[in-house]
Amino acid sequence: MKIGFVSLGCPKNLVDSEVMMGQLAAHGHELTSAPEDAEVIVVNTCSFINPAKQESVDTIIEMGKFKETGKAKRLVVAGCLVERFRGEIEDNLPEVDALIGTNEIEKIIEACEGEKFTPSSTPYLYHDLSPRVLTTGRYSAYIKIAEGCDHPCSFCVIPQFRGAFRSRRFESITAEATRLFESGVREINLIGQDTTSYGEDLGIKDGLAHLLGSLAQIETPFEKWVRFLYCYPNRVTQKLLDTIAEHASLVKYIDMPLQHASRNVLKRMKRGSNGDFFLKLIEQVRATIPGVAIRTSMIVGFPGETDADFEELMQFAEAAKLDRLGVFKYSDEETSGSFALDQKVDGRTIHNRQRRLMAAQRKISKKINKSLIGREFPILIEGPSEETDLLWQGRLPSQAPEIDGYCLINDVSDGDLAKGQIRRIRITEAHDYDLIGEVFGAPEPIVSRLSDNPFPILNAAPKRQHQHI
């Protein structure tokens, strides 16, 4: 049976899709990227904020039309939207034939084949023996090291449908990473709702630092990159920073969502801390890891955010001069703790604050990028540019997949470039977020045993920037 997948939302959701696809492929089903040819279509949804919910609903409706115009006989909806709105989907979207919650991933075969199954509320977490297919560029992969979250952030609904924080076994993660590297994957990105809490529930002190150190020591016949995403600021320890600084294969990159800088707003968010603490932490990170790139995300328009609070956030951004800063509009989710808060900020004010902060960050980013002109860095080659066939593109260690832009390669005449290579590049031009440079040096041998083409994901919706907690 031919099955097509649409995966929406963050990389954590993408891993869930890859696991479901792996189970189906292992059971003999064929995966297709053509929705008109699919006999079953699976939409793995996101529902973190209102735009994500709307995107999920729109995609379900779009895919449902192939039951009339294509070969599709079943439409399966999976993921976070199911956990939050199972009843509403059943009542309002009759084209949907089966629902799979985030804890029911192992039921995907029954859902696609039309068999009945009992909904599960048992917390789920995949492991190294779970069948899985990669949908990324075959040279880069995500590994989910934990699931769920124990933080009480008032704006966040994720713990309601992802459950309490739970770590994968140490040995399971290293086994999966070893297998991926042996298959030719060059870059592994560790993900979880809060990677810096890894191992606490297993009684492992400094769990993430020990895990990173172990992954850095996996022997490979080529240069490899290991990075982690979504660290919680008050869980960043000196041990963790020292570990990153010690190993060359650990990317000098910190993704640390701060959400705001005003003590007042952070208190109402139930995150605590303040901008002064964050500035000291950033100074500590930079002092320990020379050349580190730091990324964060901020929320503007949170209930109670005054003009003074926002100005404090603006001043923080100017003082911190972070390499990457994403700005998200507050989304008033009906099941979140912040939904009941007073002093809501109007939409126009939220929009204007987002524009102001992004404009300030754009100037900071461009200045940082210009300082890179003439310098040389490793670059992971991703293939022909998304903008033009005349150029190729890749990512520096400071650029995480999907969210941080890329580096264009302006001289590909030697024909030696290949997807998945890690080469050297000299930066020649800089723009607000992207860079341009020339690759030099002898090409490395291609050792990947993976097909150049990843397993297919249906192109049903545009990519969008991910919100990090």
C-alpha cells in the first residue's frame, strides 16, 4: 500500500513522523511523495500556537481532497492536534478516518490499514531499535533524547499532551548515533523539550555533558558535527560549557530560548530570572567557548508586558548582541496558564513590537556577518541553492538546519562539490542573515552509504520558523 506523509511543526514532530514511517516501511508499505498516488495519507500535526493549529487544519482539509481527486482511501491525522482536540476533529472533520495521538505512534500500522485499536495514554518514547527512516538530507539527522517537560511555563501547553519529562537511556542514544554515523550521517542534532534536563530523571548528574562527551568520542573516518538544541538557561552549567569547548566535533553553538528579559514578564511566564542574569550567563558562555554562536527566541506581547518591559527587552538585545534571535508574537492558548492572566496586549501593539525587535536584531546580525568576511570555516554542503541552480549552498557550524539561514557558494566550477561533504569556505560577502563564500581545498572522499534521496515527505505546506520553549 502506498502511503504519503505530511509532517508539520518542529523537529521533534519530524522524528515522530520518521518513526511512524519506519514502522510502515518495515511492515512492507511503500512511501510516496505524490499525494495523488497515495492510498493512505498521514498528517502529523502541530498545535503549539494558533497559527500552527490553523496550518494543521488547513493541511488536513487539503489532503482530504485527495480522497475525491486521487487514489486516497484513508486519511490519518496524528500528533499534537489530536491530543488537544480529538473530539473537535471527530465532530468537524468527517474526512478523517483515524486519529493517532502522540502516545499512540506504535499504532500507525493499524490506523493506516483500517484496523481498530484502543487509544493509549501511556507515555511514549522511541528507542534505538525503533524502525525509523530519515527524511532529512541523509547527511544530517535529529535524535530525540527526551520527551515531555516538567517546567511550568504559563504560556506553554506542551506538557499537557507530551507528558512529564522522561529521558531515553544513555546506551540507546549512543547506539543510535553510532549507527547513523556508520551510515554516513555527518551531523547529528540532539533535540528534546529541554535537553539540559537530560538524565535527571535517571539519576544521572550532568547527563547532557556526559552524553555529549560520549558522542564526541565515537570514531568516524570523517569529520562529524554534534549539536544540541533547546537548552534551558538555568540548567546551563560550567561542566556543560567545558565539555563543548573540549571536543572539536561538538559544534560551538548554544540554542538557549530566553523568552524575555524583563523580570516582571519572566515572573508572569513562570520562568523567573532577568536580563542581568542572562547577560552574565552569555558572558560566561563566550568566555568558555571562544567563537561560540548563540541563538535565542523571545515572545513579545505577553499579558502584562508594558512599554517599559518591552524597552528593557530592546536594551537587552542591543547589549547581548546575539548571533541569532527569533521573535514570536504571544499566542493566547485557551488551555495555557497565561490565558487567564489580565492585562492582555492588543494585536497591533504586539505586531509593532515584533517588527521593532526584529529590525534591531537585523542590524546586529548584519554587523556580525560582516565581521566574518575574509575568515575561513568548515561548511556542510547541502546541494544546489534553493534560490538558483547557478549556486550551491551549505551551512556553517553556527547555522542549525531550517532556522539559521545558510551560506551560498559562489564558485562551483570545479565540479568537486557533493552533498554531505564538509569542506572549507572563505567568506566573501555578508547579508542580514545569509553569507556568501568560496570553497577551497581538496574534496574529501564520499563515505556515505546512504541514498542521495531521503524518504519522501509530501510538500503540502510551506516551511515556517519553529518556536522553541
